[in-house]
Amino acid sequence: MTSMDKYLKTLVPAKQVRDTNIEGMYELIKPKEALTKIPISQEIKSFVISKRQEVVNILNKKNNRKICIVGPCSIHDIEQAKEYGRLLKRISDKVKHKLLIIMRVYFEKPRTTVGWKGLINDPDLDNSFNINKGLLKARELLYYLNNIGVPCAYEVLDTYTPQYISDLITWGAIGARTTESQVHRQMISGCSFPVGFKNSRSGDIDVAAEAVLSAAHPHCFYGTTYDGKSAICHTKGNPNCHIILRGGKNGPNYKIPDIMNAIDILNKNNVPMNIMVDCSHGNSGKDYRKQKEVIEYLSDKLILKENNNQVIIGLMIESNINEGKQKLVFGEKQNLKYGVSITDSCISIDETAALLLDLYDIL
């Protein structure tokens, strides 16, 4: 040991070099264990594959239906989510010839600062962070929904999660906070399902188009195997991605001038002409009741216009059993109202049904 080594050792004891801000580390269930505990049947596997292909056919202009990503802002109770799924299935059966309804089943919530991060991170809503339980609960719900004929969508947030649930996912989203993330673009390049990239929170559409382009190419990055081992992952690239317009800090971006601007950006980046519109978030001014206005505008002004009919591939709606939202008090989930969001406000399933049936009639 040199004199310099001895000097440094007196300044920084070895035990303080690593994990100085880590309180504890606990073993995570391996993806293979989760898939073994809740395996999928051949029927469900075929269902997921067929629904993914339906999305791809819409993206490739081989099917003129519209994709509708519909469901709660976040899942906080799987029994309530199952009921919502049953109700949505009834609606879907009525409109399936013109609309491909995919349930929004979001288990992970990106936070601008802090807050409840979703069912996987904290399934008991009490800051106990039983992630192993959350992963199995998520898989249980996805199994149930696919089994009753409801295809599922989720926001791809944590890079570990796809290994646990991707076999039950029809479509995925990358949110406004992570669209520019290289880690997420790489991950999506290896996903087996179609994915939509949202414009940034500032409203920048270029970053979403660039993300689609990046995800379509092969990448190499750190990953994890189904046995839970660290691995070097080589991907083929995901050709089935598109942009999502969700509004931004300067206001909505779903109207005709915004759509034309987005088309120009897609052309500039040599990205396929596929645009989904998020009727919530910046496009509704964060007022859930204004989602109806967005849907009605799209129906009247855009979807029926021949030149835009194939460009607008679908929309997203935040919907729950009952409308509005409520505040979560950690450890007091028994006091929550039934079927009401604990994150962003949602329209009710009854209003959702009316809007989707109207859209069906217009198409």
C-alpha cells in the first residue's frame, strides 16, 4: 500500500464508499418465478398475438379501424379494475367493427416530484413497497383481463417490469417524461408489442418522432434474463411505434394546425404517418371533463376528413367506473371511494360508453 493509499483510507473508510444512501436491499422475485406462478394458456397467448397484429395492421393501413386506449389513470385495486374490464368488454363488443378497444392498465406512475408510484411499487397503498406482491398482482390482473377478451395497454416505465408482464401486453406507451430517455428508447427497440411515444411535457413533438426512429433500430444495452441474471441485450429494433400528441405547456396540440405540424415533423424525420391523440393531460387542460370536447373535435373535424382519416390512428381516454378523483392517505385505503381514481381525474364508464358509441356511429 502506497503512502497515498494510506492517506485516502484515513479520509474515506472503505465501508462508506458504496451505498452510503441505501437503507436496505431485498431480493426481487425472478421473472421466471412470476411467469411460473401465473402462466398463460395457449388461448391467451394466441389472443395477445392476434390483438398485437390488429394494432400493427392499423399502423400499416391494412385496417381502417381506430385504436382506443381507454381506462383508469392508474390501477390501485385489482378487483375494481376487473369490474371496469367487464364493463369495457360490453362496450367493446358493440363497437368492435370500427374501434379496437384496448384497456389502459397502468401499474407504474411517473411522478414529477414524489407521490404514490403505482400498484407494482406499493400495492398496499401504505408505503410498505411490497414490490414482489405488486408484480404478481399486476400479472394476476392482466391474466384475468386477457382471459375475458380485454386486450391490455400499459406505460413502460421501469426497465425491469417488461420481463414480468410483457407476454400479456398488446400495446405500450412511453410517457412525456421519458420519451427523450435513451434507456427507454433502447428498451422499446426490443419489446414485442407496438408502442406509442408521447410528445414531451413542453409540447416538443420532434423528440417523439426521434424516439420512434431510434426504437426502430437495433440496440445493445444492459438487461436482465428471465432467470434474473444481468445480461447484455441485443435487440432487432421495433418497427411498430408511433407518436402520441398529449398537449404541452403551451396548450393543446390536437387541432388541425397541430396535426399538420405533426405531419411535417414525421415527414422530416422519415417516420410513418401514424398519430394517436391523448384526449387527457395537456389536451384537456388537465380538466377531465374536457376530454369530451377533444373527442368531439376529432370526430367532427379530423376523422371524417379523407386526407387525415388514415393519419389519426386512434385516441386515449382516461376513464374509471366513477368520475373524478380522490386523495390517497397512505395506510387508509379502506376509506377510499369505490371506482374513483387516486391519481388523475377520469370520466365515468357511463360517459365513456356514450362517447365511444357516438364515435362508432360517426365512423
